[in-house]
Amino acid sequence: MEQGRAHGSASPQQHGPGPSGGSGTSGTAPEPDGLCRVPEQARGEHTHGEVPVAGPVRRHSVRAQVLNALRDALVSGRLVPGEVYSAPALGERFGVSATPVREAMQQLALEGAVEVVPNRGFRVTRRSADELAELAEIRALIEVPVMLRLARTVPAERWAALRPLADATGAAAALGDRAAYADRDRTFHRAMLSLCGNQQLVMVADDLHRRSQWALGAPAPRRADLVADAAEHSALLDALTARDLTVVRSLVREHFTGASG
């Protein structure tokens, strides 16, 4: 049902100054190949005669795009666990200043994806097997009883409306696109849990879900693994539609106790 381990190869890159703008060095670190440059419009660049977007709005737009790109790089493994990356160096890769990168990294630090290294940058967090097991246990405590309650109360047509989301995870899995799969997997889970009407629960569960997906330095899941995980979405919808509580309980618990994510 989800993809949680992601790690890919990367080429070396010399660290730039740390987030504080100092000149501290940290040796070399893998270059996050494939990071997309922020579109010129989002960076606030404009031709003669155009009115530039207001500063706060533009900065928020750039920060959001950088944050999304960094999340994709974490899930796909282009940002390597244990390595330190400086905001100025990443900013050069994105074609933006260090400020939106630093702000995005601060958000990722709150989410547990990176940790601040004073005067150097941000280190990508490593997830141990024990940490993943703890995250899975907490998620199970939240999601299993919620899904069983929903199985008893939600009409079949509401589950049918989620089929396109399940199909989207299958499409990403078939392409072997780990970043797209992670995003669509969370979308599917959020849509299911939102039927309980408790948005605080949805936000907590989504945060735990995202934390379980960050790059771990372990071998990337095979495309076949992603396809198998995606198939569980359809199987779960079948069981929920039929109100088969035994199968629902089995699918959800098996996912949290035995899935690779």
C-alpha cells in the first residue's frame, strides 16, 4: 500500500557555505541529480514592462516548489541519508537564492526528514529498522480501528469514488516512479481516512505516513514491490465495499506489520 524505502545513486558535489552563509566545509556530498530548477515565473523573474509579483507571495510560491522538489528527492533517494547539504549549494541547483531552500529545509526538519547541522547545512535523516517499526505501530493504532469503523458505516458508493485514486497509485507503480507513488499513496490514504470526519486525525496520520516514506539508505523497492503494494489498495476497497470486516482487518494489519514501507 505504500513505498517507504528510497535510495538512489548520486554523483559527488562539493558543499557550499552553510545555511548561515559561513564558509564551513564538509568535504563532498552526493549531488542531487535530477532536482528540477524552479520555473522562472515562480522565481519572480520578468521581462521589461511586466509587474513583478509581490515579494511575500513570490517567496511563498518558490518555497512551496522547492519543498515539493526536495520531498521528491528524499523519497527517490537523490538526497542521500547521512549526507549534509548546504542551502546555498542546493539553491544553485534550483536556480534560486538560499532563503527559500533554507525555509523548506526547516519545514523538513519539523517533519523529521532532515536535521540541522550548525554552520554546515542539513543532514538527511537515516531511519533505522526500529524507528520504522515504531512508526508502523503508531500508524496501526490509529488507522486499523478507524478503517474498521468506516467499513461498518460508509456506503459502497463512497468507496467507489476512491477507485480513481487507487488506479493512480497503480499507474505510478507500473512506471516505477517512487516519488509519484509516494505522493499518490498518501493521497489515497488521506481520502480514506477523511471519511471519518476528524481532520486532526487525518493530519496526524498523514505526518506519520510521510515520515515512514523518507529515504533510508536501503535498496530501493523494485517496481514489482510497488505494483504489489498498489494492488492492495484495490483489494482493500473491495473488502470495504463488501463490508467484509475480517478481510479489512487482515489487509490493514498485514500492511503495517509486514509491508516494506
